[in-house]
Amino acid sequence: MMLHDEIDWDAVIHNSISRQLDELEQIDVARAQRAAESADRIRKSGIFAGGKTSEEIIREWRDKRR
């Protein structure tokens, strides 16, 4: 870096980080739609009958993994 003091390294790093964050923040809409449809099918199937909310079901499965 010292050999190329004509380069604005702060700007290079800032731009690189900004691009990386932009990529991470992009939502894959098609994938999100498929996940929502899958969740709807599972919910409507009656597998999780018993009046539990989705949050309770998720917590239950997470606790089982431990």
C-alpha cells in the first residue's frame, strides 16, 4: 500500500465493504416465496395440530436439537 500512495485506500476499502454489504442484504425473492409456500403447506396439513403458534413450534424443534 505504501508503494501506491496515489490510491485512496480508504475509498477502496469503503467501496469494497459497501458492495459486500449490498450483496448480503439482497433477498432472493423466489427462494423466499418457495419457503413461504412450503410453510403454508405444512401448516395446512394439520401435522402441528394442538393450537400451538408457529413460534411455539419453532422453539420446540430448536429445543429438541440441543
